Amino acid sequence: MELNADNITALAAAAGAPVAILAAWLGYRGGKAQATAALDGVKLQLTGEREFALWSAKRDAYASFLAAAETFRVSLNHAIRLTSMYLEEGLGTGKAATEADAELRQSHKALLLSQSSLRLSIDAAESATVDALTSLATETLEVYGDWVDALAERQGRDQRAWDALKEKKVGLTEAVSDWALAAQSTLAAAAGAPGGARP
């Protein structure tokens, strides 16, 4: 075959068709791989965002419960102080002691509501711990009421009622502290897990 311009053009055209088909096929495969990788990236991002949203909701529920537990403890100490001043020392007013008592009972209700919300974000084992803590708060409130009644009846200090209240107060403080540390560990472990919390 003689190599002239017409033959070279014909040969190039004949060789170009398979090369063009091969190039198109390689382009298709590359594009498909790129699209698959992009789709996998989007799925991974959505999974990570969902897990982060769940972690954030759990953290917020923990924080709300801890705040309610601490508010109850502070209200308890405040009510004890004002009631003691009024009934044991003859200082302050009955109105201040009554208002502190009402505040304490309101903070107890808030703790119970916070417990209900927290149950949506925790497993059965954590729920049992939260139930035990709120039960202890309820028992403490009852012992506080017994102490107030004893003070009012005797017009002064009742050592047995005070010792029972003091024991409940210490137990409640320890229970809240232990629960807070456990919650912090749980959140930290979840933050370190794949797809967990991100800064």
C-alpha cells in the first residue's frame, strides 16, 4: 500500500474509531467511579451528621437532667437553712421559709420532668441509674418534710430527724456527682467513636 495523504487519512480514520470507543469507555468507567465515590462520601457525611445530632441530643438531655439535679440540691440547702433559721434560731420569717419550701418542691417537679425527657436518650442501664437518683431525691424531700415537722412540733432541734436528713443530703450529693462523672464518660466515649461528636 502506497503511503500518500489519502491512505494516511484513511488509516487514521480506521484506527481512530476503536481508539475513540476505548477512550469513551474509559471516560464512562472513570465518571462512574467518580460518581460512586461522591455518592459514598455523601452517605458517609449524612451518617456522621445523624450520629452527631443524636450525640448532641443526648448531651443536651444529660445537661438538662444534671442542671435539674443540681437545682434541687441547691434548693434543698436553701430551704434547710431558712427553715432552720426560723424554727430553730427564731431568725428570719415564716414567709421566707415557706417560699423556700415551695421552691424546693418546684425544683423536685422539674427534676422529675427532666428525668422523663432523659429517658428518650438513654438505654435501660442508664435509665435505672437515673431512676435511682430521682428516687433518692424524692426520699430526701420526704425526710426533709419529716425534719420540718419535727422542728415545728418540738419548737427546736430534733437530732434524730436532722441526722436522717443529713445522711440523705450526703447520699444525694454523692449520687449526683457519680452520675455526672458516668455521663461525662459516656459522652466522651461516644465522641471518640467513628461518626461521633465533632468539634
